[in-house]
Amino acid sequence: MRVLALPSPSAATHIMAMVPLAWALRAAGHEVLFAGTPDIAASAHAAGFSYAGLGSSKNFNRDLYVDPGDRFPVEEWKHRETTRYGRFLVEMLADLHSVYATDALADYERFAHAWRPDLLLPDSTALIGRVLGGVLDVPIATHRYGVDATGAVYHDRARWNLAPLCGRLGLAGLPDSDLVVDPCPPSLQSLEASPGLRMRYVPFNGAGIMADWAMRPPERKRVCICFGKTLLSICGPRPLVRVVEALTGLDDVEVIVALSKSDVGLAGELPERWRVVELMPLDLFLPTCDLFIALGGSGAALTAAALGVPQLVLPQVFDHFDCASRIEEAGAGLSIDTRAAQADIGGIRKAITTILGDPSYAAAARRVREENEAGLTPADVVTRLEKLVAAHRTDENPAGKAFTAIPG
């Protein structure tokens, strides 16, 4: 079968979340092609997949955070169901994706009619995939990128936004997914997320060279800081600077800073004994770490979770807050989720020493790793997808599209 994978516009990290299933599909003999905004083609190429550039690049982060000032962390995201501004932020995100779906549909439709996919694999925020599936009358298997905080507010707004477009296309409304592939361990998934088909999260952080030091047990507690380029471009360097300052006062830890060369300068002057890692994938050295410090992006957080590493999370926007709170609730780490707390260097240092000094956090992180490993493998999920497409082709489904999820 032919599978068209549709990442969220301009979201390179969402492609990386889809790669393990895409590899499994290809290994089973199926054709897989990624398609979306041209600006993220390199991420698909790096994983060995071809890419069709469709629509125009859309920097949603720029539109959501035009003048951030001192707003970060944007605590309203945490209260999006109960505060007017929090709800506005989620609705604005749905509006941006709805506008993109409306503007780019003709481009996607022309390509899809020529390529003739048997299955669409859209990202959970990529509304255009659901519209396209209805137009083409092919099954839709939504792939969550990780901790899915879209929830009812996002999807209700999307349905309302896209109702006129769907009506013009002869659709009863915005099609639902036939299947939702969920690579997030249940204990870390947002409470707002609807049930999905549980797939094991398989870390993919690109390819690199294994360093000798990463194969040797550390002499001291090893701590990794990883603030991605995309997140730093949104929230600025303040959380990074504060974490660096908090760690600088600890002499009994070994610090790994996973940053690109262009971003290292944002952290200020680093101690000489700290190690800066630029092109080495997290999964090559993170198993040797005792603590992972990040902002709560799903790719990094689920990589640490899959490897059983405790986490300290300083969430900034959207799903970061769900990720941080769920990690803390699972006992696998701590969350520092307010502006005041993130400005408290002593408080950050205390959180670091608490996690490093209390073995219960490492034990809980191992339980999360075991929970993740209990999920279906990507190869298992391929079998489910094959059955979904086969059912769609049979006379048992004479009406074509089914708008309810197939039980896992």
C-alpha cells in the first residue's frame, strides 16, 4: 500500500516522531512518502525518506508569539480549559491550522490525486490530513507526536472553522480519524487525549557518531541539559541561563550540554569541565545520565522516558505543561512551571539535588520505561494499518469512509 505521511506544517520534530512507524511500514514492503511545507523536508531526508513540498511554509510560533516580552513561561496554557486567555491561545492555534488547511488544500489534493495513497498518516495537529482523507475517501490514521494536549477546545474550534469548507466539498463535517496511533506511555499522556492505539515510543534523534565517553560509566552524577533550537527561538535563553547558573554551583555532577554551536553562546560562559554535545543523538548517551533537564517538548521528554531517565522540566508553552505535570505525577521527575519559580536559581538547584539524591525518581522513571515497552511495536501497528486499509477496500464497508475509531 501507499502511505502519505503528513506532518504538522513547519514542525520538523513532528516528523521525527513519525519515523519509527514509517520505517516499519517500509520494512513491511509499503511505500511511504512524507509531504508538507517545504521548510522541513531536510528532516524527512535525514531519516531516509523522500518528501513532497506542498503549500507554503508557515511559522505558527511566530504568529502565536509575536512579542513575548516577559510572558514566558506562558502559564495560561496550563489553564486553557478554565481561563479566557488560555482558551484563546488554543483556539488561535486551531485557527492557524484551519487557515492553512483551507489555503493549501488544492495543492495537497492535486498531488494526492496523482500519487494515489491508500492511507493517510497525518500528525494530530495537521487538520489538512483529515480534510484530505474525506476528499479522497481513504482511511485516516492520525499519528500523535507525543503528549497530545489539543483536547476538546482545539478540535471543537477546528470543526467549527472547517465546517464551511467541508460543506463545499460535500462532506458532512470535518472527518474524524479511523485510527489514532499513540506513541506516548499512558502515565504521561495528557488527560484530555482520547484513547488511541498504544504504540511503543522508539526514540529517533537523528544519526551521529558514538563517542568513547558515552560508553564509560560516569564518575559522578551525570546531568544532561537539552533545550532545542526551536524552543529557544520561542522563549529566549532565560530558562537555559538559569539552569546553567543553578548547575554551576554543584561540583559533584558531570554536565552534558546538548546544544548546537550557534546556541551554546546563549548560555553564557560554561565551566571548562562541562561537555558540549552538538551532533550526537540523545539516545546514544542519555542512558548513562542520572537526570535530564528540558522544557517539555515531546520528542526530548519521551526519549528520556523511553530510556528510563528522571527529568526536571521547565515548561514554556502548550503541551509542555501537560508533559511536565504528568512526569511529576508519575514520580519520574519534577516540574517548575511558574514564572516566579523559574526565576528562582536556588529553587532550580534544589530540584536538581532532590532528584539526584532521592532514588524514588529513578525507580519511577524505570517504571515508565517498562510501561512504554509494553506498547505495541511499530511492526505490530503496521499490521493494524494493513487491516484498516483492507477493510476499507472490501464490500463490508460499502459506504467508504468510517468515521469512528477502530478499537485497538
